[in-house]
Amino acid sequence: MGKVTGFLEFERLEEGYEAPQARLKTWKEFVITLAEDKAKIQGARCMDCGTPFCNSGCPVNNIIPDFNDLVFNGDWRNAIDVLHQTNNFPEFTGRVCPAPCEAACTLNVNDDAVGIKSIEHAIIDRAWAEDWVKPQPAAAKTGKKVAVVGSGPAGLAAAQQLARAGHAVTVFEKNSRIGGLLRYGIPDFKMEKTHIDRRIEQMQAEGVVFRTGVLVGAMPADSKVTNDAKDTISPEQLKAEFDAVVLTGGSETSRDLPVPGRDLDGVHFAMEFLPQQNKVNAGDKLKKQLRADGKHVIVIGGGDTGSDCVGTSNRHGAASVTQFELMPRPPEEEDRPMTWPYWPYKLRTSSSHEEGCDREFAISTKELIGSKGKVTALKTVQVQFQAGKFVEVPGTEKEWKADLVLLAMGFTAPVATVLDAFGVDKDNRGNAKASTEGAKSYKTNVDKVFAAGDMRRGQSLVVWAIREGRQAARAVDEFLMGSSNLPR
Ligand SMILES: Cc1cc2nc3c(=O)[nH]c(=O)nc-3n(C[C@H](O)[C@H](O)[C@H](O)COP(=O)(O)OP(=O)(O)OC[C@H]3O[C@@H](n4cnc5c(N)ncnc54)[C@H](O)[C@@H]3O)c2cc1C
Ligand code: SF4
């Protein structure tokens, strides 16, 4: 334990942000990592609880009290080893995780949680700066070959674990760069892509082969999902060449808005808008980029994806940005005794909201209005949740000026044609059907085919994808070798 009275003496410290005016001019990250002395004080606040709720609140079960103590004692070298025991990519989660560990922290019952995420961020940044993050190639090869389909955090975590267990791993990715939604979804201002590039180098040194621009299976012709593939491989080819296949293709089907006017120009899925900016930032020359400059932008959907559309639109120089959310406005503060140690229901204001955005709650879009085929306005109505459904509030109809409407209402399922090509059974939400428990964990109905991440669990978080990738790797290792030393 850091300092016995630390939690009484010291306040929670938030990481600093550059001022909105400065950060809106760039695509760079703007979170200022805690300095060493400040991280030490956060570490001192940890009570090393007998039952560390932070540890079970964290989907990868990070050993949080131990690294808090190591940081307090200035032992950063061991702190990164403890962190890497449970998390392959703390630089991703240290930047974009919503930190369910902090919601679960015992201090959060009647005080402010330990700044666990900021400590994680400081540990991994220090580790990279000190050159402590090295490839860990397997001591012996097994002679077994594994294909991983999809290079998001689930696929990367699975691939790294399997390579370290001695298997020959090839990652197939339909897009031109590795990283899944970390690369083409999450904006650079939340996470710069050099963090992925460094991990790719590490994994290549561990023996992982990456094949980009290769679609495994099939995509519907009219799909609006990002797809740069120039080559296609059939599931049969893959199964013939490899001893096991792990499907980590994400949940890429965007939820649509079936209202009159949906076909108008200027109405797009968030995932048509965001990846283009990621590509431009990476130096790609696009024929035409969907941009928000000078436009009145309405973002429909109040989650992470919507928030990323807000931040991107403001960086383009939108005339105005308004975000609609169907649910009512949550309370500013959670009811802690009611919710702890679970994820609390409260208003979440992201850094993108702080940069400029009007937020409307309990609002539903009835119609998109256009002129000459182009969207010009939205017609909305306020709604109330009654007896299990949303009902319109009479007399609350309103029109909103709009030149660009971004649909960010989440994702319904993986692309069905990919799963169908493999003959993989789906659950009732359209995800790849595979349990996470028992002898058949992460195994689909198809021989030697496994599934993990958003493709199995549905739209989720980076940290859950890493957990599933790690656990699926162990399941594959057991399947191939009869037993496994990989952690579960
Ligand atoms: C805009 C946006 C912002 C988000 N922000 C956050 C955040 O701040 N924090 C957070 O924790 N989570 C966030 N999420 C969610 C998070 O990104 C996902 O839960 C996570 O990336 C899922 O990881 P995955 O590996 O399962 O799938 P993905 O990251 O979706 O990766 C799947 C990959 O598989 C590839 N693929 C699919 N099918 C095939 C095929 N047939 N052949 C070859 N390749 C294929 C895809 O091209 C893709 O690269 C966000 C999501 C979005 C859309
Ligand atoms: S729950 Fe909070 S105080 Fe307790 S061990 Fe975890 S981080 Fe420390």
C-alpha cells in the first residue's frame, strides 16, 4: 500500500487538457500525462483494499493496487511489467477507456476514485520513453498456424498472445492499415496512430505476419462499411491453410434511421465520415472528403461515436454542431450508494462536447427535409418513455436547419455475409455465436473457427475487445496443444 493516510491527505487529480481553442487547430492528442510526482500522489491515495473492486471492475482485471503501489514507490520498471501481465496495450486503454475500474474503486463510494486511468497512461508512456517495451518472441515454435481475421484490439491481442505461445500467426485485414476502429474510427485527437504502429513493429518482431487489403469471405455490394480490400480469401482456403481461425471482424453494421428523407445527400453514417479524416491524417489523398466546414451539423446519437463526430466537425470549422439523444438528460451526479461498484448512470460530458456543441435530449427525428436532393432541415419531436416505449409529446414538433446529418446511433451487428461465408451460427442479435465459458469457450459451431471481440459480443469497448482477444487466444492454444500456459 502506497501511503496509509494517502486517501485522507490527497485529492484526486485529473489529467490536464490543452485549451479548446489551441486543440481545435490540430488533430494531435491534447491530454497532458500526469507528471511523475503527481502520479506518485495518485498512487498514494490507493487503499490497497482487501477486496479490490477496481480489479474486478476492470474487464482485463488489471492488478491495479500493485501498480499503484509501485508508482508510489517510484518503481516504474516493475509497474509496466505488472500492467502488461493483464493488458497487451495499456497505451490504448490509458487513452480511450471510460475506466469502469474507477467507477468500481472503493473510494468512489463517498469520495473521488483513485485516478487509475491516468496512472496507467503515465506508466505505459514512461515505459515506451525508456525503451522498456521489447518484443517477446516465443522460445520455441509449435509448428501450428493460426489466422486472425480483423486487426482491431481483439484481433491484435489474440495475435500477440498466440505468437508468444509459439504459433505462426497471420492477421488478415480488409482495410489498408492495421488497427480496426482504433485506426479508422477513433479520431487522432483521442489517440494518435503512432501508438498502433509501434505495436505492429513489436508484433512483427514476435513473428506476427500482417496482410492488409485482404477481405476474408464476402461483403454485400451496397455495403457502406469501410473496405479497402483488393484481394479476397475464401473461408475454405483459410481453413485449409491454417490449423485454427479467429474471427475478430468487429460489429460494423451501423444502425440506420428509417425516416422519410433518409436518402437525401448530406445524410451519412458516422462511419462514412470519421474514417475519411483518419485516412487524410495518415497522408492518404481522397478523391473527395466528406467535411463539415461552414455547415450546420446535426449528430444523431449521444454516445462515443457521436461525440467523435462533434470533435471532428468542430475541427473542420462547422458553423454549428448539435447533438441529439433519444434518452432523457441524465442527472449531473450519479446516485453512488445505488450504483457503486457498477457503471453509473449520469451525464457524461466529453472533451469534444466542451469544445462546442448544443446537446438536445429526449428528442426523436421524424423526417429529413431537403431541397434539390440535399438535406436542409430535420423535423423532430420531444419524446417521453412511458410503459416501456417512447411516446411523442404533443405540440413539441420543431424544425432544425441542417446541411450535414451524421447518424451515430450505434451498431447493430457484424456484417452478416462474413459470418455466413464461414457458416458460423449467429445469436439472436446477429453476432457470432460462441460462449465465453467452458471447454468450448470462444469456439463457434464451425470446426477450428473461433470468434471474439465486437464480432462475438456486439458493439462494446476497446478494453473488452482486448479481454476477449486474450481469452480466445488461450482457448485456441488449448485446442491446438491440449493445454495452455496463456493467462485467461
Ligand atoms: C467512432 C468510435 C469511437 C469509439 N470510441 C471508443 C472509446 O473511446 N473507447 C472505447 O473503449 N471504445 C470505443 N469504441 C468502441 C471500440 O472501438 C470497439 O469496441 C473495438 O474497437 C472493438 O474491437 P474489435 O477488435 O472487436 O473490432 P474492430 O475494432 O471493429 O476491428 C475489426 C476489424 O476487422 C476487419 N474486418 C472485418 N471483417 C473482415 C473480413 N471479412 N476480412 C478482413 N478483415 C475484416 C475490419 O476492417 C476491422 O479493421 C468506439 C467505436 C467507434 C465506432
Ligand atoms: S478499489 Fe480503489 S482504493 Fe481500493 S485497491 Fe482499487 S484503486 Fe486502490
